[in-house]
Amino acid sequence: MKPKMRRVGIIRVKEVSVFKLDPDNGNPQATTVIVYPGYYPAYSYRGLFWWYLNGDLNERYYIDGDHETPHQPMGLGVQFLSPKYSARQLLALEADPAWSAKFELRFDLSEEVA
């Protein structure tokens, strides 16, 4: 049986960004990933949306938990999922100028919002 998840478009990352490897991990020292500018596929399933990212593990938290160390790639590439968003949350993100300066969504939500 095929999964009901479907590709709905892309997200453009406009500048180097840092994401948690596990978006559900609330620990401030959680492993993070440096994601580079580019286009990444976006998916939808059961009214939720997310994108599939890749980048390099961030060395920052591996140096004695030093939060002041600048972000530094470890050279180990990983693939991971972004946090999951409802259609309304995505619309709110797109309306946020700070978010829109770093990211651009390219897909049609009208079918999912209706």
C-alpha cells in the first residue's frame, strides 16, 4: 500500500540556518544541524506540512556544551524532517517578515485549507 503522504512543493532556504535534528526535542542543548541555502521538498499528510532537509551536524554543542561557540559544521551530513505545521501555521509563518526573509514556500495550500 502506498503512503498517503504527498509532495506538495518546495521550501527555499535563503541563508544558512540552524535547525534541531529532532524538532520535537525541547532540550536547549539538543543536537542541531546547519542547513545551507537551497531548495528542499515539502510534503503533506493528514493536514500537516513539513519539509525534508539536509545539512551538516553542528559542532557547537559538542564542545563541552559551550553555547557561545559559533556554529561550525562537523563534516557529517544528515537528512531530517522540519517541524510539522498546520496550513494555518504556515500562512502565519509566511506573514512573518523575519521568517520570510530566510525562507520561501512554493506550493498551493488552497486545497488543504478548504
